[in-house]
Amino acid sequence: MDISYYGLLYALLLLLIPIAIFIQLRLKLIKQLSISFSRMIVQLAIIGLWLQFLLDQDQIALTLIWVAVMLSNAVFTLRGRLKIKRKILLPILFAALGASTLVIMPWILFVVIRPEPLLSAKFVIPIYGMVLGNSMNSCALALERFESNLSDNWKAYYTRLSLGASLWEAALPTFRKAIHASLLPQLLTIASMGVVSLPGMMTGQILGGSSALVAIKYQMMVMAAIFSAVTLADFLAIRLYLARRFDKYYLPLAGIK
Amino acid sequence: MSDFLHIKISRLFYQDKHLVSDIDLEVQKGERILIVGATGTGKSSLLNTLNLMNQNYNGEILFESKAITQYHPHVLRSRIVMVMQEPWLGEGTVQDVLDEALAYHAIKHKDLSDRDRQIRGLMKSFQLSEDYLSKKADQLSGGEKQRIALIRVLQLRPEILLLDEISSALDQKTSGIISDCIFQNFPGTVIAISHDPLWHDRWQRSWIISDGIIKDNREAK
């Protein structure tokens, strides 16, 4: 069922509650609230119109271009968010996010859903968005963890080197910790799914008129896609970063801000 | 004519600072060498060049007539092994600590058939009972940690042992035990930095660094 524009306006009236509370507490968040909601409305309106256009056109070239835009957007957002500043980061992030989605998306489209046409915008864009968004967040966490763990444990790293460890052997404990820190919360979320919370996509599908049974199948598929993509992206990002982080004698290269 | 280890360094640096010039030293197999000099003269910087931990110099170091930079770093570092001032042992038991070092790639091909006997022998000569193998490494005292760090290295049977002030944080007695043990148990080459006077009278040779030059003193006791 569609929501009328008046209906939407009434929904926004709910914001009077937080505004009243802010006033009562003399909390200076009203300005931020108006900025945040205005931005959201404008951004979503633009993206909604644009997505509707993409879905209506449903042209493969257009969809693929949009996929490339989404990927670049994710890479630059991720790079901006990382505290690690290195020139070599950009190709690494492109490779990590790109490769993981290049593997996961074809499988989902060509083997699992098999829509007509295969690169139907209706399937590609929302699923790719979820996969990419999660990969991006997870990569940020994994890389930050790797770097901070490394800086906290130089002595361990140098000791391993001085005992004859290869670069891989000396960095592996840190690598392992970073991946663990990034993936464990996701596994816990997956384990609580359906009991604690109903995932957003599933809720949306049910509201949009799909049967709950179809919605859970999509949810299961999407979780498998997201978790595989995230693991692959984390692994590739750190693996590639590792190769550029050290010189040929396995000693750290300078250049961190 | 030594082709074991030949250090030819025209200029040695620490970061941008020029420390020592014109180093040309040959080391024979089995020699025991002590590096002496005031703080900041470049003792550690020099020692660290030998296992590829420091590339901040002009010159060349030959190990068995081949430039050390031509070796795979992990292979070289399993033949020329360094023990540091404050040992890092990691988590787990002493046995885990010893096993971890042995698991590294470059050591794997070595003959380990009598390893347990070797470890027991080393523990005994370092005056540690075998019970220590099951103790948590992070609960040991400083002196015990340093002895385990040495056993960890000696079990690898390196050809050259580099010791960077390993007894500076230890009491005289422990320092004495450690130096006795190294001399008794390790037949290979040792190059050590130490400020401990106890150590100074048992080396065949010393390298004295002062005013940016290194003096090779073979008359050491």
C-alpha cells in the first residue's frame, strides 16, 4: 500500500515529540534535527527519482554504470573514513571491494535468483547496495584494527622477525585478530536475527506486499551474500595492505600520518 | 681471508645522524666479540645491520661471501639470530613460546629428532627446572624471561648469535649464569653488546666505538 503525501507529512509530525523533549531539556539539537531530516528528505527524494528512472529504463549499460558509481563512492567514502592515510590505499580498497562484489554478485544473480533479464536493475541495485555497504563498513574496521594492533605490538613483530619468521608468519597473529574483531559482531547479529530484530530488508519487503515466506528466503540469501563478501573484502584489504606496508626486509615503511 | 662474515661499512647512520665511519671487520667462525662504547655511539645500530634489521648505512656485509641483502630475510635471520634487551615471549606456556619459534618457516627443515633432550639440557644449564616448561611465560621474572628467550634462540642452533644488552636489566648473579651458559653451550659466533663488567673479561676480541670510529681490539682477555 502506498503512503499519501499527506500521510508522510503526518509521519513527520511525530518529530514534535523529540522537539518537545529537546526544549524541555534545553538540549541544543533542534537545529541538527532540522538539518538532518532536511538532508535525508532531499537526498532520498533525489535517489528515489533516480532509482525509479533506472528501474524504468532497466538498461544493462545504465545499471552497470551505476554499479561502478556505487563502487567508487564506497571506496572514496571508506578512504575518507580511515585514519590510515597512505597513497597506496586507493588501489587496495578498489581491489578489495571490487573483487568481493565481482565474485558474490554474479553468483547471486546467475545462480541463485536468475531474474529476467539477468542484470535486471530491480535486483542488481538493492542487493549490490547492501553487499557493498556492509563490505565498506567492515573493511574500515578490519584495516583500522590491523594497523592499531600492529602499532601496539611492534615488539612481538620484531621478535618474530628476529627468530626467522617470514613476513606472513610475523604478521599473521595481527591479521587474525583484525579479521576476528571485524567478523565476530556480524556473526552474533546473524545469530540473533528473527528473535531480537527483524532485518530492514525483510520488513520492507513485507510492507511492500511480499509474503513473509518470500521475504525470509531473500533475507537468508542476502545474509549469506553479505557475510561472504565482507569476509573476502576484509581478507583482501589486509592481505594487499600487508604487502605494501613493509619493505623487502619485512620492516615497516614510514608514511603513516 | 675470512669468508664467514665481513662487515664493510663506510658510513653508519641512525636516522639522519652519522654515527660511525670506515668499518672494515672480518669475523671468524666461533669468535666471541664484545662491542663497547658509550650510549648513542652506534653499537645497536651496528648490531642491527647484521640481521637486516637496519639498512641505514653505506656499504656491504658479506656472510659466507654473499651479501646479506641477497639472502631471504627470514633465512638469514634464522642463521644470524638476535636476542633483545627486553625479551618478548608472548602468551601461553614456556613450552608454547619455545614451540612457536621452532614453527617458523626457515627453521622447519632442521633436524629436530633430539629436540626434547636438547631443551632439557639447556633448561638445566640455565638453572631452570623442567617445571618451567608448563609455567605461563608472562608470569616469569625478568631474569627467567631472558633465560627462556636465550633457550628459545639456542634451540634454533644459529650460526651467529647477536646479543643486544641482554643482561642490562638483570642482577649480577643472573647475568653471570647467562654469560656462563652462553660460553658453555653455544659453539657458534657471538657478537654482543654489554655494559656488564662481568662480561668484559671473557671475550677474545672487542670492538670499541668512540668518536665515530671503531677500534678492533684483539688483545681482550
